[in-house]
Amino acid sequence: MTADQPPAPSAAVSSVSPRLLLIVYTAAIFLSAALLFAVQPLFAKMVLPRLGGSPAVWSVAMVFFQAVLLLGYAYAHLITRILPGRYSVFIHLAVMAIATLALPLSIAAGWGRPPDDGEAMWLLGLFGMSIGLPFFALSANGPLLQAWFARTGHPDAKDPYFLYAASNVGSFLALLSYPFLIEPFSRLGQQTFGWSAGFYVLIALLAVSGVLMLRSRNALPDIADDAGAAPSWREALTWMTLAAVPSGLLIAVTAHISTDVAASPFLWVIPLALYLVTFVIVFQSRPVLPHSWMTLIQPAAIILLVVWYAMAPSDDIIWALVVNIAGFFVLAMVCHGELARRRPPARYLTAFYLWLSLGGVIGGIFAGLIALRLFSWVAEYPLLIVAAALCRPGWSRPRGWLDSVFLAGVVALALAMLAAAKIWRVELYETEFNFYVGLLLLAAFAVQRATLKFATLVALAFVFTLQFGADSGERDFVRSFFGVHKVVEVDDGQYRVLKHGTTEHGAQRIRDARGQPVTGRPQVLTYYHDQSPMAQGLKAAREKKGAPIRIAVVGLGTGSLACQIKPGDRLDYYEIDPAVVRIARDPKRFSYLSSCAPDVKIIVGDARLTLADAADGQYDILIVDAFSSDAIPTHLLTKEAMTIFAKKIAPTGMVLMHVSNKHMSLAPVVAGIAQANGLVALTSEGDEGNDDNEHKFSSTVVAVARSEADFGALATSDEWDTEEPDPKDWVWTDDYSNVIGAMIRMMREH
């Protein structure tokens, strides 16, 4: 035996304590995972203001993170296979050292205003240039540390997958800590400093891990000598598929729930944390939730998701969160449980993670990028639920003529349904619809052990819901990076409504009670009707000035406010979404602009960026109404945003902010950012004179001005009250917001 040859396994004795090995490697992989996943909500929140606070920012961010994770896993696999031992340690420590050049975390120079189209690709570039290198270096640590550990003399070195669970525990704790401990009690500057300090500590832990591996690696044979056949292409594709489905579901369910609350780390991290928990559980030697239990529960979870999708309840966001997130957890548990059951020997560990990562990227790209271009509505969510049903163990081809007849029958029924809906305009009453959906789901539950039959019936229930459910009939979907806008006719065709998520953003009466078309100047409805706080604010500004006024509106909607202007008034709209501009300007959809202000100026782009370029002091009144569904653009509710708004209004001008929300109390937030700028605030709930049946809604509006005299008639109106900040809440700024606090305050008020 030469000096360079390792001693025989039987003669080798490791000089490193197994306890020390376990502590160091667990600490390194835990900290690495915590940093890897803490940076995701941290940096995405930093980027949100550049794109209007859109929930799609998180979807694209997840695609970026998954893609770089794949590159990191590929790099770990490559250096483990080609340059094992000391070379892999030296190379990786060098990569980590180079990554420190990108610290502290910040948005790279040159990435200011996003383009009017191609926002997703622009955002991917911003992420890559800003945090691509440190994220790449961190993403390789998981498989690399496990591969190093497998080369040590530790008794558990032959099966290092338990470290994968430790990695996901670190990720899980970091994610949950961010919205509940880090975000409410620290600012972005403090967060980035702490993250950078953790990165340097991790480099030290990696160096120690490498030294311990080199000192003990001769205690056992190299993992290249492990027994076990190499995985086949079929096995690799199975791993990829089982990883792709929950990855896509993660993005789809996050976008679904974010639309109705807020583009906030609070809601981003819950599904992602549960996604990681599933890995922690399934890779345990004795999972606390056995795979057999999850497989048994999965059909009921899928059926519950279909029922929720079909009934479309929108009044209780808490139950919506519970049903969708719990359903996602069960589906991810089944897919990841199958992955754990099919994992290969340690020799193929890095290849296994590489295939998992590739599947994650494919699922993420589908849900976060392709679906945006491919579908005019959020079709990816039900499609991925059906795909999860197909991932149930026990999938088999039809056996015998009865199975073939069954499948042919349901396909024929699906085609007949489509034909009935599209050609003959068949409609169903609610009772009939519920009966048929219930019948389909009962049949699905009865054949749950037959995977293909079960998935087919679930798909059929989704098709049935699409064609005959609450949003069937006359509808028009327009999808963009900023969401799905739905134009529908309601109330027997009397009104045409623009909806985003569960909220009406505009409505116009197009027929009278007899079904005859309504002509002439459109009546202003929703939140801008004649008795609304917005209309009162416009009237007060006009009376105070005694002349035509100059108006700026952040958020276009259907353009209904255009029909509240008077001769001589000047109106400018600021709208981030070009799709909304196309909808509002199309007289076949809504005629507010074409009838009342055909030449109105519309500036496309995020209001924070476009208003900054506008001349100071030019507007008598600035209206901010930019919420999407009940999701709030937090970057328009900060001290810095109010500073911009105050500069753009005249010395005696007003800012009106529409803050109606089912889940958060936001008027004190506006009062806080007003007070921080030396301004005063009034609030109106606008409850009088409204009729929801005629699409005239109450609304909560906060008026902000430099002094009470600038409010005009609002200052003496019984419908407007002085608004004070919440003394328990910090002022919201660009590096601090507290969505959870706003939700708790709403619960206290009601």
C-alpha cells in the first residue's frame, strides 16, 4: 500500500469524535438553509415597490430561486463526482468567499423602472444581478455537506439523508421567523446586516466541516464503493415529476391566497414553510405522519379543494386559507413521500437532489411563467390538483373492457358538457349544479383506489365548474403579470362588472330591468357614486377652489371617476397594468372613458416611480385607489410614499386614499404616515346612501392635507372624523410594514 492509498476499512479508525462531526455538520447545514430561505422573503419584499406590490413578484422570485437552486445542485454534483475530497472543500470555500462581494444585499445598480412588457424576465434579471452569486453559493451547501458527511467515519455516514431533514428544519424556522419575529420588529437595513453576519459565520463552519471530513474520510470506504444499481431514466423522470407537481402547486396556491390579502411575506412563507415541513417529515426514519396516512387522506383533501373551488365562497378568508393551505400540505406530503420512498443509495445522493431540483424548476416555470402566457385565467391551479391526483401510488392502466368503457364514457360526457355550454348555451340552476358536482365527486371518492379513474372524475368536476359554475356564461378574462381581470355580466345582464380576485373594481349598468340597453352618459357606481367619500372629496376641493380642479388618480379600474369630473377639470390617471388600460379604453367593455373623458391622459407604470417624475404642486386632489382585490400594495402606504404624494399636490391640496379592506384596518396606518410628514388626516366610512344591489358600495377613505382648513367642507361634515395613528404600531416605511398588526387591529375593531 502506498502513502497515498487509504487504509483498509477494517483497520481504519477515525480520529474525529462522531459527536463533534454531527454537531458541526448539523449546525452548518442548518445555518445554510436558514440563510437560503430567509433571503427569499427579505429580498422579494425589497423588490416589491418596483412592481406595484404585485403578488406575481413572489411567483417569479420562486422561479428564480428554484432555477438557481438547480444550478447549485448541479455544481455540487459536479465537484463531488470529479473533484472529491480536499479539492471540493477548497473550491467551495473560494466560491463562498467570492459571493461576499455581493454583500450587503441590495438591488443592483441600473435596475430602476421596469419595462411596460416583459416584467417577469426583467425581474429575473434583477434577482440574478443582485443576489444571484450568494444564493448560488448557498444552494450548493445542502447536497455538498451531505456528500462530505458520507465520506466521514460517522456511524450514520452511509445514510446521510437525515441531514436533509435538518436542512429543511432550518429553512422552516427561518421562514416562520421572518413574518412573525423579524419583519414586525426590525427594518430592512438591520435584516440585511444580520444576514451578512450569518453568511460569514457559515463560511467558518464550512471550513471546519471540510477539515473534519479530511481528517476522518479514511475511516470508511468512499461512497463510490456503495452497492446498488444506478437509477434508470424512468426512475429519474419519476423523481422529477414528483418534485414538479408540488413545486408548481406551491406557486399556484401562494398566488391564489395572496390575491385576497396582501403581497406580503406573511402569506408567502406559510405555504413555503409547509412545503419544507413535508420534506422534514418524509425523510425521517419514522415519519410522524406516515406516508400511508397521507395517501389515505389525499382523496378527501382533493375533493374538498374541488368543492371549495366550485362553491367559490369569498366572504371568509380564514377558511379559504385553511382549506387551500391544508389541501396543498396533504398533496405535497404524498408527492414528497413517494420521493422519500424511492430515494437511491448515498452514492447517488447528489444526482437525486439534482433531479429533484430540476423537477422543482419545471413546476415553478410552468406555474410562475408559462401559465401567465398560456392561460387567460388561473387554470394552472386545478390542473396541478389533477396532476397531484395522478401522483397517487398505485397508478395503473385500465384493465378489462369495463375500465375502458368507464373512461370512454366520462370523456364523452366531458365533450358533451363542453358542447352544451358552448353551442347551446345550456345553463344550470344552483341546485342542479350542486347536484351534478356532488355526483361526480361521490363517484370519484368511490373509485379513489383506481388512480386514473379518480383523477379523471376530479378533472371532469373542474370542467363542469368552469362551464356551469358561478362565473359561467358571459365572461371575459384578461391576464397580465399583475393578475387576472375578469369582466362578467351579472344580475340578469343588467350590470357589467370588472373583478380582480373577490373584489369589484368597477361596474356599469348596461341594461334596465326590462332588458333594454342603457344609453347616454354612464351613471357612476361602486366606490365613486355621488354619495361616496370620493365624490364628497372632489366636491369639497372644487368648492374650496371656486374653479376647475386638477385631479390625479392612482389606479384606473374601469375609469368610472372620469364621469365625476366637471367642465374645465383636468384628470390624469396613473396605472401600472397595461391590461387594465386596454379594458377601460374599450367601449365594448366599459364606456366611462369614451363617454366622459376620451382624451384623458393615462401614465403607465408604478405610481411611486411615475409620480416622482411629475411636476410638484400641480394637483388639487390626488386619489390613491390601487388595491388589487383585497391585496394591499404596501409600498403606497409608507412614509416615503406619502412624501411623494404631498409634493405633488398644491399647497392647499388633498390626498384621498381608499383603504377599504375586509381583513386589515389601514386608516391608522395612513394617519401614521401622514403625521410623520407633518400632515393631518380625516376618515369617512361612507355608509349612508349606498345600495349594494345597485353596485353602489360603502368605502373607507382617508383624506390627508397640510391643515384642517385644506379639507374644506369635509372638516365640518358629520361623515368625516379625525383619524389618529395606532400608538402601538410603528410608522410604516419602505423598510418596515406590519401586515399582521393591521389584521389583528381589524379583529379588535370588530
